[in-house]
Amino acid sequence: MNKLIKKIESAAQKQDFWGVVSLRKDDETLIHQSYGFREKSNQVMNSTDTAFGLASGTKSFTSVAIGVLMDHKKLTLESTMLDLLGQKYSFIDPGATIKNLLEHTSGMYDYYDEETVEDFDNYRVEIPWCYLENPSDYWPLFTGKSPKFNPGKRFSYSNGGYVLLGIIIERISGMLYRDFMTKYVLEPSGMKNSGFYSFNDLPANTALGYTSVEGQLVSNIYHLPIRGGGDGGMYSTSDDIHRFWKAFLSGKILSKETLKGYLQSQVKISEKCDYSFGYYLPSSDSGTSLLMEGCDVGIGFKSKYILKENLTLTVISNKTEGEKEIFRILDEALN
């Protein structure tokens, strides 16, 4: 373990890593280190209990909220968009199902299509980011658009699909997306230091995200929606991520029957990786594992749970793609 720690320290210094690295077996902490600044201007350092943005890691939590609604008998995997939205819309086939949305096979129009976007760091939409506070605020971005393909044809990673799941959560529950997530996912997991915070009202000990512009590190506050909307925007700590894995996999959030679907492959992405409902299932010498990840301007996040060994690997960074090399080192050492 000391050799691995030294390797991580060397890599962190070489790349000027900002963030937190965590490795746990059951409840034993094997590695838990923080690096760099959470607020550059005032030279405030990250700590092991700093909260970071999760970007698309949020999708893994949104998917669990849909599972809660399934357990509440409010919808099923086969519920169609026509059933749930009450009418046909141009941007998605009315026969597309909740299952299609969860596994990225709906073929719906995507406001942020990662298959076609060329400049992720400077991507803009027709609505100013500061007005995107709830999933329903994204609706005008879908209006009048056309689907990419028929449901079930193939896997196509869809940010818009998870925004639509957020909209469905709000419509069915009668609650704000963020309130439903807090009550039914975060609180049952004991995630007291996690939430869907607004960029202009971040709580104490929350890291600002940074990206390089013309060689200078600048904040990401003008690059992303002001608050999480189903496909991204949640904040969490490495401790809370570990709490979530334990609660999720032990059946504290979902029924055992519903949980089974999240642990099984639903669609094959490549020879090395399958996808479940909001989770990647990578091939691994360590046995069955689940992975959630997110990357956006000023954010890098990966967390893997290796089931047979009860190991949690989490790397969170407040730099764009800052987590990649450190996570690779951790992952390779355990495989």
C-alpha cells in the first residue's frame, strides 16, 4: 500500500492534481488524501471532506430515483413517453420507454450531444446557463427537434435523456427534482454533505471548478447550468459517495427486486464495458464492479465499487478531467 501511495503522490505532484483520492475496503480507510485548492484566489486548500461537483456522475443518482418511483408503483421500465407525458412530442418517439432512457437507447434529441459536440469547454445553448435551474427549464431546448433514431436501435449517451428523467420525476412526484432526490436518495444514504446547490449559493467547504483558458486557470461558473437538472450538477464528498455505495447495494434505497436490474448488463457499449441503469459495468480482473463517472468543465469524477472485495475507489477533482490519471493508477493497482 505504501508503494501505491507513493505512486499516487508522484502523479499528483507531476500533474498538479486538485481534488481527493479515496480507497476503502468495507469501512476501513486505506487511502484518503486531498490535494490542491478548492478556491484559488484566496489560496484555500481542498480537504478530504470538501464537496465537489460530480457532473454526469449525477445520472447514477437520477437513475436510482427512477427506481424509487418504480418501487412506489408510479411507473415501470416499460412505461412509455406517451403514457408519462400525456401526448406526443417531436423530440422523442412516443413509444420510447423508461428503460430506453435509463440505458441511453431512447434515440431522443439531445441538447448536448457528445457524439457531435466539438468544443466541450465552450459549449453554449440557446438559454443562458443561469436560467437552467430545474429540469423543466430545459424543455424549450427540445421543442420542435427530431429524434436521432428509433428506440432500442443502439446505445447513444444522452444528456437530454437524463434531463427528461428529471422532468418525469417532477411531474410524477409533484416535487422539485432536487427535493425528491434529497428525500428519497441522499437522506436514506446518510449523505449529509451532498446536494444540488446553486452556483451562486455554494455551502462552505465546496470546491469551485477550474479550467485552463489561454494558460490561466479560471472558474467554471459561466460554463455550466446554475443548478443540477437530472444529467449533472450534484455535489458530494468522497465520504458521502462511500455511504451511497453501501446504502444502494445493501437495499436501503431500492427493493431487492428493483436493485437486481441495476446490477445486470442492459446494453453492451464495447468489448470492455457494458451499461446498466445509470452505471457502467467494466470488465475487471477483480470481479463484478460498478462505475459512475462524470466530466465537465472544471470537474472530473470517477467512483468504482468492486463487489467481491467490498472496495470503493473514488477520485474527485475540481479541474477538467483531473481525475483520469490518478484513477487509472488506483484501478490498475487493484486489478
